[in-house]
Amino acid sequence: MWYPLATAFYHSFTQWDGVTTQWIGLQNYSTIFTSGQLWLLLRNNFIFLLSIPGILLISLIVSVLLFEEVPGWRFFRSVYYLPTILSAVVVGMLMQTLFSPEGAINEALRSIGLGGFAQPWIGTAPTAFLVLILAFYWQTLGQGVLIFLSGLSSLSTELIEAARIDGANWWQRLFRIIVPLLAPAISYFMVTNIIYIFIGLFALVYSITRGGPGYETTPIDYMIYVKAFESGDLGYASTLSVILLILVSAVCWLQVKALDLLAAD
């Protein structure tokens, strides 16, 4: 484990094609920070980060509905978890097929007289991001539901029933009782998914948009692959890897500190 970390750090200061190595000092770092490319990559990761509260809220609502055993809850519990066991490549290929110019989504729009809304969803940045976020939501929902159902199973049902008797509606019980009591589970869900946004998007991006159009949907981890295995610039890819390591370590450290403060309170 330490050897590849050390070699990546060393090669971040070199021009390396996998065979020959030339020491160039801080040139790779200078190029990354002055070309503006790093800020584009961080922007793309930040857009995905902004989507996390949405999947958090959806997972909470679905979890509470299943916990309250609404009609069909056993069936839906299995349905919501099913996408989680699929590989990201399978999910990506499914989304690419659905949202292709002649895919099921456009055909459905045309069939109901809304052909004007049909478009190349993956061909433009805004809609390509929507498809990627939809894939992320669909695959993550089951994980979130499982985490929150585990947390709900440890809560006192008497407290929730007392709030119901006192006149608290469903949304009041969710945000004023259940959410505060589920704070540890919510924190864990946030931590794991923020880390995933930085280091786990490669398979979805590769199978859906290939980072396009241009680099408009390219996160940092996918750019490392592009530079290393498509451009052959392994030194530049090593530099991006070091930057990503530092970034994720800093984010994880801040999250751990935040969790410690939450636990202290």
C-alpha cells in the first residue's frame, strides 16, 4: 500500500510515460493550478456534492414509510434495495440506453405528444448531469434506506406515538423527532457519500458520459484515468492523484471533527 503511494508522490514531480522518467519539479502542479482545469474538475465534484441532501431526504422519507409499514412495504423494501446490488457499470449502461436520442425516454415523450421535449440528454452538460445524478440517486437509495431503517429500529416507538397523540403531523414527527434521533446514522450516510463523490464516480461517468461533453461532467477521479491511460501522461495523473488524496483526507478530517463535536453535544 505504501509503495504505490510513495511512487505516485515521486512521479507527481516528473514527466513520466510509464517507461521513462524526467524530473520536472513543480511543473505539473503549476500547470494544474494555473490552467484552470482543476477548478473545472472541482466544480463538477461540487455539483455532485450539492445533490447529496436530496438523496438524504428521499432516503429518510422512504425509510420512515417502510418503518411505519405502509401497504406493500415488504415488496417495496426489496425493490428499493435491488439497484444497490447492481454494479455501477450496469446502472450506467441502463441509463445510457434509456436516455439515448432514440431511447425509451424520448420515445415515451413522443408517444404522449411531448416530442418537443425529446433531446440528446447526454449530449449537453446540464441534462448529462441530471442523468448522472439520477443514476447516483437510484443506486444509493437502497443503501440509505438500509442505514436509516437500522437506525429507526433502535428508536423508542412510544416517543413517536406520544407525538402522534399530541397532534404532531407526519412531517413534524419526521423533522422534530426522527431526524434528531437519527443524527448518527445521517452523519454516517453523509460521510460515506461525500467520500464516494470524490473517489467512486468513475464507473458511472465512464459508462454514461465519458466525462463529456468536453470535460463538463468530468470529476477528478475520471480525469486521472484520462490522463494516465488515454493521454499516457502518468506524471500529470500522479499529480492529480496526490491532490485528490490531500483533498479527501482534509474532507474526512473535517467530517470526523464535526462528528466528534456532535457526539460531545
